Amino acid sequence: MQNKFYDLKIKEIFKTTPDCSIISFDLNNGEKEAFKFIQGQHLTLKATINNEEIRRNYSICSSPLDGELRVGIKQIPNGVFSTFANNNLKAGDTLEVMPPHGNFNVPVEPNANKNYVAFAAGSGITPILSIIKTHLMSEPNSTFTLFYINKNAGSVILKEEIEALKNQYLNRFKIYHFLTKEVRDVALFDGRIDSEKLDIIYSSLISTENTDDTFICGPEDMIFLIRDYLKDKGFDEQKIHFELFNTTGQKYVPSEEVKAHSGEICDVTVQEGGKKFRFDLEIGKTNILDGALGQAADLPFACKGGVCCTCKAKVLEGKVEMINNYALEQEEVEEGYVLTCQAIPLTDKVVVDFDV
Ligand code: FES
């Protein structure tokens, strides 16, 4: 993971809804190379707001095939960065931006004949739109069905772009709008997604048997409801892909192993940018990322909640346990990757490498 911020110039900002800005960046040739991205990835943005450095991750809503880098920032109540972005930023300003990262994608296969399904709620549409556009443009035989949940018709983010896509791919792209705060003729499309609605969706509109991959992005409870529903129906878990923007987190109960070593000192070595950094960390006190940042290390991070994957590193020596992991795939965990913001050492020596 590249821990380098670039000063990117904002090319244009437009409001897709009154509280959501779409920001595009002007990239020179070197920046174009550094900011090549895969559909579904996100950017870490950094700004100093009221004398405090704030970092946030925002999903790229354009497709790599658009030739443009765009992110969507929805203003959330009391959101420091999102309020700043929606109220203060303008074309010509610069923002500090880290190159794209994230695993919310499946490879594009031009000869594929797949049926993809996506569930997006609110600003969860941003990575999903990038994914839909890319697969529809690159796989002429694949289809996409989108279930898009919003409060009301006025809060539908990127509505025009989605409609244009629907018109362009009439036979391969279907969209069903759900509105949680508006009553319409068909009860199915009113209110939040729940298991009864999923039963109807999967018996009358789509089927698990005919779905290849499912992408989900929205609030935690919606993501886990759909994920668990699909798992119960026998849908291959490897084909359920989700992106969480934030989480309330599960209560951390230290394992017996952490408890057994609690208070002992772990000799931590962090490798990043070709450099090594060593420090002592009391086992059970905090995670490796915070321990290192507390010693003035400069490491990549954004959410600190086990969601964004920005702090991913590989354990080369020793053992750690993760508090929450909403970002790494099972295979990555098996290969030794960890989210350092969630990693508690279990051994007296741990070496982690951010460069692999
Ligand atoms: S900083 Fe986001 S997962 Fe660690």
C-alpha cells in the first residue's frame, strides 16, 4: 500500500443531490499513472480542518473506462470532512489524496456471460455504479440487476447517470428503486429491505441459481442481512462481495491468548516504504497501528475501524489477532495479511510489512 499523498487539483464539483457532491480531479501524466484504479476502489482524502488532520475514504464512482477520476461525498450529520467538502470545496482547490485501493471487485472477463446483482443504499451506490458500468461496458454478454434503496425520490444519488446507463443497456441492465420514506403503489418497493422482501425478490425477480456475483454496499445491518440471507440459501459465500463505509464495530472480547500475555512487552517491527521502524508495545493495550503512530511513525490509514483496508500489512514474524475485519478476504487472512488498526500482538516479537 502506497503511503503517499498527492496534491490533486479539483477539476469540477457538481451536486448530484443537495447533500452529495461529485468531485472530479485534474490529473497530470504522472498522477494518471499513480491513480490508475480498478472499479469499486476508493481514495483516502486528507485535509486539515479546524487545525486537525482529518482523513476519510470515499469510493470512486466513475469507471476506469471513463478516463476520469470521480468520487462522491455525501454530507452526513456532524461529519467534519463531508461538511467541509460539501460546503467549502470548489473547482481549482487542491486536496491531498492517496492512490486508489480496495478489493471490492471481481475481475473483468470480456467473454463472460454472467448475471451480476447489486444492492446499494444511499451513497453506497458510488462504488456499485463504477462496478456496474465497467462490467456492462467490458462484458457484452453479461447482465446487471440493481436494487437501489433511498429515502425518497429526491435523495437518489447519481440518478441521471444511472438512467443513462439503463437507456444505453436496456436489455442488460435492470434497476429496481426502493424508497423507505415514500409510499407507492407496489408495497415491495416501500420501506427497507428485510427478509420477507428478499424472499419476494429471490422468488419473483431474480434467483440465486442464476446469479454469479452479488455486490452489496450500504449500512452495516443491510449488508449483513443480505449476506446472511444468501448464505442461508446456499449461495456461494465467495461470490458475495460487500463494502462497508463505517461500522459500529463488535464489542471486542480479548481471546484467552491475549489475556494470558496481557501486560507483556512485544517487540514490534514495522516495514514501510523500504524503511524499518521498531518499538515496544504492551500486549493488550492497543493495536499495532496506533502503537506505531504514537511513536510518530508515518503509516497509511483512514477509518481505523477495520473497514477500509488502508492499513493492510503482512505479518512476517510472530502472531496477532484482529478485533474486527470487514475488509480482508479469507484467503488474504490465511496468507498472513492483517489490518494493523485491528491487530493486537500475541507474541513477544511481531514483524509486519506494509510494502507487500
Ligand atoms: S485504517 Fe481502515 S481498516 Fe485499518
